[in-house]
Amino acid sequence: MSKADNRESPFKGLKISSWDPLRNVQRSPCSVCGRSRKYYCYDCYVLVGVPRHLIPSVKLPFKIDIIKHANEVSGKSTATHAKILSPDWVNIYQFPDVPQYDKATTVLVYPKEDSLTIEELAGLLEKGDDQVSKTVPLTRLDKVVFVDSTWSQAYSIRTHTHLCDLVCVQLKDAVTFFWRTQHKSPNHLATIEAIYYFVREYHDHIFTDPHDGRYDDLLYYFAYQYEVVQHAMSLRDTTTVQKRPITDDDELPKCKTKRLKTQVNTT
């Protein structure tokens, strides 16, 4: 991670690969749809202008499906990051095109009154005769489903007939570093942040080997774009987030980092 002007990144300490392959990338036609894109095509989920071997690939402990609302702007969605960085592990579906799931092996990440914490989920998976297992029909974890939408749109996705009976799991205490202005609490995460926090916490509860940064590259594009925005803000000598959120079509200059009081929660 780069440092500049004695400012620290909130992602300091994470093992995120070098951003050098992104520095001089020019806009190019997508090899699938032909549209002009930079870094990757957020419609076709393929790299653009960067060889695959220069971009990190992240192996996950389970498959991930992302259900994306039709009104969610693809160029602003961080769900694409997951598909690009873990192409063999992640699929994206546009609502209401929702696959059918086995409720004995699949969970939905969605906060509601009876949602399990990841710690409770881990206890359930490790102890099949646990008290919780009497009411929760979960035998193992093969797939985790995430919702990619605004909060107001999320309920309609959660109540889809293919999702409404899944065990729900919620994240706690994770804080967003998304640059887009929002009026929700800082616990409302970007999709790629939610995926990272879930995978990281799941690993800490399930596996005996310590986390070694193997999932940190899930934040590869997110952290880069975050620091680009911070750099642009520092050039404007302001502490407010730009009014128009950055998208994957924007030109991303070389970036400097900005100090934040709160560090990324990696517990």
C-alpha cells in the first residue's frame, strides 16, 4: 500500500496486491460487448486493458451468489469487484432472476430480528446437535447469498420465494469506508465490504489456521478507488465527499492516502 503526505490508509495492515497494473490503463473496448471500459467491464465481468495474471485472484471457502436489483447502477456497484477477483467462486444474478437454493446448505446475508451472527452460525455448523439446530435446518455451508441493492429495495429481494426460507445471517460492528454519501449508519456496507467482512469473520470462527491475508485482495479495487477519491478530495482541500459518486467509468489518477481515525476492523 502506498503512503503519501504522512497519511495512513484505513486498509493499512491488509495484504492487498500492488496497484501498479492499474496505473496507466487506458479505456478500451470490452472483448465481449465492445463498449468502452476501463479496468473491467461491469456488464460482461471480464478484464479490460489489464492481463489476467497481473490482477489478483481470491479463493473463497464457499460459493457466493449476489442478487443484484435491476435498478442498481452496474457502474457504481462493488458487486462486480467480487466477480472479477473471484471468478470461479462468485456469480451475479439480476433480480427477479433468482436461482433455487438448498436451505440446508445455503444462508442469506440479511439483518433481521432472528438473523444469526457469524459466531452463532459457526457454532451451529460445528455442533450439529446444538440447541439452535433444532429450529435451523442447516447442515453445512456451501453457498452464501448477498443482496446488492439500496436498503429500500432489499426487502423485496429477501422475500422472493427462493430466498424467504433461507437462514439469515447478519454482520455486526463492521464499519464502511464507502465514499458515496449516505444517510444510513456506518454499519451499512458496500457489497464487497460485506463479502470481505463475512469471509474474514467466518474463517476466524471455523478454521484453526490464522488468517494470513488470503482474502484481503477482495478489497483490491475498492481500496484503490477509495484512495483515489481521498486524493481528489485532498486536492480540493475539503473534507466532504464529492457529490457525484465515483464510477468504474471515471478516470482514476494516481492516488495518495488520507488519515482516518478509525481503522478497518479485521477482528
